[in-house]
Amino acid sequence: MKRPKNEDVRPREHLRPDEVERLITAAKTVGRHRLRDELLLLMMYRHGLRVSEAISLRWSDIDWDTATIYVRRMKRGNPSTQPIYPDEFKLLRSFKNKAKDKTPWIFMSERGAPIADDTVRVIISRAGEIALFDFPLHPHMLRHSCGYALAAKGTDTRRIQDYLGHNNINHTVKYTQLSPNKFDGLWD
């Protein structure tokens, strides 16, 4: 039997910024790893990270002096150095200071290895339930949410392409096509 298309089984593929905030707030209310989970979701959203990119982040990817992060893109994407904003920087520093084990990875399991992609799915699913979303959430929604949020702010499509590491702009255009502000000011 052929697998159904995502759009046939998922009512939405992204969250609005206020919904992302709800999700992150929910993630930091439950579990033993609240700070880790909050930081993970914030970074996945802010940097448009795929699960594989998030779980492979290393402390050496952070430049503490310039408040930037080096993002290695998967799926033949283009890497980039991106700014870390003050709230995120503060969380990163706090998380690093509280980390018991000194491993190279930012997001690690209790075994001292990078957390598993299934763990990320559980974190997001659980936070979605706590935040009372009436549709299922999945990790890639945070990447899409980043693209849509940047497009809604009027960010140039090429800039979004570079930020998300897309090789082909056709992968980026979908964010601007659905932007609610796409036609603002046309008749002003």
C-alpha cells in the first residue's frame, strides 16, 4: 500500500510565531530536561534546523565572542554562520553551565551521546499535547515555521534561501507564496 501524502494526513505544516511560543512554553513545564528541551525547540525554530542538524550541533559550533552559530546543513544544503539572539544566547550559556558531562554535543542523552531523533519527536509531540494543539506536531514543522515567519516579516526570498541552506530557490518560494503579507501595500 502506498503511503499517503503529508498534506492528506496533516492539516498544517507550520506554526505561527505565537503558536511556536506556546509550544516552547509547554516544553519547559514538563520532564527532567526542561532547559534542554526549551533550548532545542527555540534553536530548531530560530535557525530552521532539521532534526539531524539539531542533534548534531556541537559546542564548538558556537562562537561565544561573536554570538554566532555555525550551522551545517544536511541533504546537500549550504552551511552558514547565523546570529544568536540575546534570549537564545542566555539560554545557551545557562545550559552549558549546568551541563554535567563535558561532551562535544549540545543536545545529548543521559548516555552521553547526541539525543536520538525519536527523542526529539517525543519532546515536540508531548509539548504539543500540553499546549493543547488539536493537530499532531512533528519536528519539521519548526523548520517550516521559521521559513513562514521570515516570509511574513517581508524577508527577501533569496535571504530565506541562504538562511535555511536551500540549494534550490523553489524549495524556498513556498514560504513567500503563502505569506499573509504578500499583497500588503500594493494599492497604497
